[in-house]
Amino acid sequence: MAEDLDFPNAPVPHEARMPSGSLTMAWWAVATAMFWLVISASLAARFGTLNALAGMSISVVVYAVAGGILSRYAIRTGLSVALFSRILFGYHGALLATLIFFTGAIFYSVFEASVIAVAIQDYFPKLSLSQSYLIVVLYSVPLVLGSVQHWLGKLNGILLPFYLIGLIAAVILSVYEYGYSNAWLELGPQNTLTSYGTWSCFTYFLGVFLTLMYAWDYARFGREEDREFHAKFNFGHPFFLFTILVNGIAGIFLVATIPYEGALSEVSVVLGLLKLMGFYGLIFVWVSQTRINTANFFMAIVNLESILQRLTGRHTPKLFAAVFVGITVYVVMLADVFSFLFQALSYLAIMVVAWVSIALTHILSPLYERLMGTRMEIREGFVPALNSAGLLAWFLSAFVGLLFFNAGGVWAASSSPATAVIASFAYLIMLKRAKRSWYLISEKDNGETT
């Protein structure tokens, strides 16, 4: 039935759209990753708490504005990131965007699954780490076999209160066990605001723009009548205020309060929580990481389905895609290549920032509509294989961004903003020079596709 499909290669029709409550519960899984706690604490330890808080606050505004724009468009059209990329980069050029999205989802699945596995192995030391990895993968794959319209919304709706209770309990217990101090406000080398520190913290969050691609692919399941609610609440300020700032403050406080051994990481925070909360800490970690990994696995599966259909011309069963994703995540975890993955994610982030900037420019500019009218074409045989407007802007901005990143220092801190600015300007210039044939090679069907 249509309502049981994830529509990896077609716009989501009206009858398959989700009620606002269900979509809210499914989407807010992204807000409960241990990653948000740890990254904020890491930035505070490096640049100071005040700079981290300032950088996070600016990030909330940027994410909320971008999320509102992208989600409104996704809801209106029902297009996925993969389908919309056909407009920007051409029918074959869009495959690269889908592959990047799939790779990013796999990487984050590996990180978050590893956190659960470490917690399980630490609490049950008789298990080896590889056995813990396998347990996490074996239960994660079945969880995402149900449709996002029904099962994932219900699952995450049930787990959300447990995450909120666990987060509050962790903060209260840490104060009860170790006492309250202002150490969390004084974390880092200096306790003063600096332009470089705030800038560095802000630009680091730009490197997590993959979240906006997640937002797009969830938003397309929203109903037209709920568009403003989703744009303002689920993909706007309330969501990112909680995800980035509230989680971030909690993370900074817990790291400054709970003693931990070694360098700060997701693992050290997890072990600290287990030491503080015992079995309830394990449940809290399981809830937080299971919720985020429903999103990670779901995004990986949907994009893999799209890739395989493009390459084979046939529909790929969701079960096959889910099993393939599970095996891939397990193999990568066993390979113990986390240092490589962090480097790869840094490069991937630049490509994602460029994609988001081009997408925002396309949506906000009236030039495409002037060129195409009401026509929005994504079908094979109607759109060109490659679109020079989008591809040139994408590759040029990513190239400059990578140069900045590898230069180090303040240049590296400016790699994401430089990528974003160049991508937008380059695409806007190309759009002004664009011909109709760049977006449409066949006029034999004059109807709209979405």
C-alpha cells in the first residue's frame, strides 16, 4: 500500500503524508543524539564555555532559518533530497548528492551505534566489543523496517519522555553526587568572549549541515495544511534551540561535573553516565542512541534504495537495503577506522554545506521560475544528464572549501562559510546565464510533475 512506502524515487503523495504529531515524534529522534552533548562540551573545553554558548546561539538562528525555508519547499513538493538534486545537478549528477547523503548517514550510524555498544560492553564485561556491535546492529535493522509514517513515529514518541527524564536525572544526580560549582561556566582556556572563539564554535556547527538534509527528507512527509507548524516548530527555532543549545548546555555541565578519564569523547561521557547512574544510565544511553539511529538507518536505507534503483533500473526491496546497511555499519565498526571517518566527515561536511547553499539559493531566487514557469521536471528523459549550473557551483565551492580546510588555523575555521558564500554566488551567476535546456531537454509533456 502507498502509505507503507518511503518513496525513495517519487514525490510523497498527499494520501501518504503524516499527521503532524507522528512526524514530530519521528523527526525529534535527531534531537537526542549523544553527539550534541559531546560536541558542545568539546568546543567549550577548547574555546571556553562563553564562546561555545555564543557560537551555539548563532547556530540555532542559522539552522532555524534554513530549516524553515527547506522544509516548506519539501512539504510543498514532496521531493526528497535525491529527487530535488536532479533539478540542481541533472539526472546523473544528482547521484553524487545521493551517494554523499548515504555515506554521511552510514558514518553517523557507525558513531552512534558504537556508543551503544560501548555502553553495553562496559555494563556486561563478559561480552566482547565485537559482540556488542553485533547486538546493536541486529536490533537496529528490524526497527527501521516499518514505515516512517507509522512505526518510527510511534517508537520515537514512546522513547522521547524517557530521554527527557534521563537527561534531567543525569544533571540532578551529578549535582547530588559531586556538588554544584561554576566549573561548567569556566571550562576551557579562557573565560572571555573572543571573536575567534565564537566564530570557530559557530562554524563547527555549520559542518553538521547534514542535519538539514535529514530535515528535508523528513519534512516531505508533512501535510500541506501543517506546513507552517512544521516550518516554525519542528524545523525551526524550538527544535534547534533544544537540539543545539539545551543539549549543549547539559553536555557542558555534565562534562565539567562528572570526573572522566582520558580525552573527551562520546565514549568518555557514556562511561561517566554509567558510573553515575548505573543501569539507568545504560537505559538512558540506549534510548538516546536508539532514537537517533532510527533516523540514521532510515536515511541510509532510503538513499541506498534510490542509488540502487538508479543503477539497476529496478526497485530494491527495503529488507535488502536494510540488511545491506546493517552489514556495512557492522563491518566499518569492526575495522576500527574512526580517525579516518572523522577526517572523511570533515571533507563530506564541505560538500554538504555547498549543497545546502545551492538549494537555498535555488529556492529563494525567482530566476528559475522565470526560466521554467510552473514546470518542475525530475523525470529521466526530461531532465539533462548533467546540469552545468549546479555542478560548477558545487565543485568550485567545495574545492575552495577544501583548500581553506587544509590550510589550517583561521582558514580552516572559515572553510564552511567560504564554501557557503561561493556556492550561493556561483549558482546565482550561473542561474542568471542559464538556458531552459539546462533544466529541461524534452517539451513533449507540458504538465507539472509535482
